[in-house]
Amino acid sequence: MENTVSLLDIAESPWQQVLDRVRSECKDFFGAVILDALGYEGMCNGYALLTVPDELRENWVNSHYGDLLRKSFTAVFGSEFVDYRIRQIAPSDPIPEIKLTMPVIPRPEKKKAEVKRPKQPLALYARYTFENFVEGECNSTAFRACQAVAENPGDPALNPLFVYGESGLGKTHLLQSIAAKIQKSRPEASIVYCHAYDFLRDATAMASALHNKTGNVRELAEKFRERYELCDVLLLDDVQLLEKGLWTQDRLAILIKHLRAEGKQVVISCDRHPNLFRVVDTDNESRGSSRSSIPSISKKLLAPLASCVAVGIDEPDLATRMNLISKKSEDLPFAKGDREEICRYLSMQPRKNVRLIEGLLNFLGAMNMFCKADLNLNGVKRLVAPSEHGGHVELTAKNIIEAVAMDYRVEVCELSSKRQAAAISMPRKVAMFLCRELTTDSLQNIGAMFCRDYATVIAAINSLKKQMETDASLARRVQDIRYMLEA
């Protein structure tokens, strides 16, 4: 009961210190509202266990306060802190401090002694499944490879599988989807999904105890063997974070070879292809010579990865962005008649990863929830419009002409030439039309940009309007260029 009492005494608790630090750097109204709903259950194996009442707040905390929380926890707990984890609880649920003390006493040490291959507890995001993954041209190969692994784990043709791509593109989603699918179809399978830091911690603890001759080395080695060597499926996320743990990399290389020889599945994710690492020979590398701007990988670890199947994930293309925004905005109260156009408008601006898209949608949801902002097309445009020093960035005729020329793949100078070919006259009409719609320039000034008089500009604009009335694809293209400029 001592643990329970200390948790309930929050007046001077470490959590209160963490919360005070976060609040001191949180200057906005939304942050204060979000933090009010953030709960704390305690520490478990170095992880701070936090709770939120809904997915919106979970996403908001992760995207806006993740680094600040880690910094504050580290300042209060020191090296004891590894990372934080968030789970959702219903707002009406009681604060579950006591739950931490109840399951700790009867937990499964006895079962581990009885069962030769203990089943590993899995901490997965419920929404990270194949059904919720948005497939597109940018990730299709990786998606299908992961599906194949989940359907037939251990297949030599896809073992080990190496999924690479920059942060926020869906690597964790795919790895957890594999775990969820195998867990459902093969409940008896022993699955280990872990972050690279977890593996680094476990391997380093065993190595440190062995080197310093402290602690129970045999017990640590047995725990490592039970967790990693006896599993049926190993899913290791963000392996690039093992960069400075070269001994741990060598230990991972041995583990991969062992699991592969036993017909067990290994899936690894990383932020780059294995060929983009600097190879280090750990037998000959001196401590002082390992400094480089290029991340390092041990020669021993590269060996099993060289023969793996490496599948990449790229930045989401336009079609994928549209599908992502449509799927992830299903719960947002967009105006019914504007939903499709809003999704199209939001997808026009290139965004490097899924997290940026989620952050944008979370922002719109927060503005609707807290400020009662209307989420119709015009309202969304106002909320996401670019600003500079608090003011709207005004479009110029030059910006519009350059955007149209890029979309139609013609030179800017050709739009002001005397050429009347369809490949030039159509983008010229579109540029004139958008200059008239999006700027305050007079017809004379617009004509001057194209070396035409104002009567020619009027005729071109009227001609384009008539064409758009009968040509839906042309109207769609002009509207998309307009969305791109407004975004």
C-alpha cells in the first residue's frame, strides 16, 4: 500500500513536479485545457503511464508536448525515465492509482518458470491495423510485403523484412499491424514488438552486469533469452537508434541469425536503407575514430541485413494525401456539402509525412471543439491560410503565372509569347482567369503581364468559363490549381 499512498499524495509528488514544468512552458489556452485532462498512473519499468479521455487529446499531447514531457520527466526522474506511454480511459472512469498495485503481486513469474516459451505481453495501438492503413503509390510495396509476412510468418523469401523510410510515414503502423494480425490468427504465437531503445536497454543491462560482475547475470541472461530468443516473431522499431550501441548491434546480428535459422520471423524498421549507413568493424574500430555525420552500423549487423528484403515508404503523393485526409477526418464535423472539397483543398499542399496531416486535422478539430469554429470550406481556408507576421500573404500575378506554368509544364515566358498553339493558349487563359479571380489587378495590368490588351483578357476569361461549363476535367484542374495557390 506504500506505493498507492505515494501516488495519491500528489501535492509534492514527482508527477506534480513534471506537470508544473510542462505548464511553465505552456503559454497557450489549448495546452492548458489538454493538460487538465492528462492523468498519471505511475512508473512501470522506466515508462511513465499517462491517461487521456479521448484520441484527440492523445494525438495533441504526442504531437505538441511529447518532447517537453520527455524533457520534464528526465529532469525529475533522471536516468530512471525511459519514455512515456498514453492510453485512453473513459472520462467517467475513476483515476486508477490502485490498479497499479493490484496486478503487481500475482503476476506471472510462476508461469514463466512452468512454460518453456512464455507468451509476450503486447502493447499495441488499437487503431494500428492493416484495415486502417491507407495504401497508396508511395507505400504499396511495403504494405503488401507486411501483409504477406503477417499471413505467412517465417517465409524465407521475406525473412528478415526491412522497412525503411523517414519518420512519420507509417513504419510503426505497419509493424504493429503485423503483430495484431498474427496475434489474431495465431493466438499461440509468441510475438515481441519493441522499440530499439527497449532492446538496447535489455542488452546493455546484461552486458553491464557481465562486465562489472554486478547483479544476477544468469537471471538477466535468462530473461533476455526468454524474451527475444524464444519468440516466434520479432518486430524491432527504429533500429537506427542503436547507432552508438555497436556491441548491441553485434548482439542483434547474432539474434537475427538465430531466429532466421529457427524459421522465426524478423521485421525491422529504420529511417534509411542499410546501404546508407557507415559500416564499422567493431573488432578494429577505436573509440576516437567513430565520429561521423553519417550514422554507423556494425559490419556484423550489416551481414544479415544485406540479404534481407528492403521495402521503402516515400512521402505521400497527392492521391494518398487525399485518401489519408478523407479517412482520418471522418470524425471531424465538416459541412456535408463541402466535405469532399475540403479534403481536396487540404491535400493540395505537399506534406512530408502522415504526422503533419494528423497534426493539421487535430488543429481543425481543436478549433471546432474549443473555439466553435465552423468547418465549412471557407472556414477551413481561413484557419489554415498561411500568414506572415500575423497577416495573410497576398498572391501576386507572378505567383499565379508560375504556378499555372508549372502545372501545365510550360515555360513562363511562353505564356506572354505570340504563340496560339493549344498547349500554350489554354494555360494562358487559366492564368488570366486566376489572376482576375485572386488578385485586385486591373484588366489592363493583367493584359500587360501577357503582352495583351484588356479586351483580349476579357475574351480569354469568358472563353474559359464556357469551356469549364461543359468540360468537368478542365474545371477540376483549374479548381485544383486555385486550391494549391490558396493553400
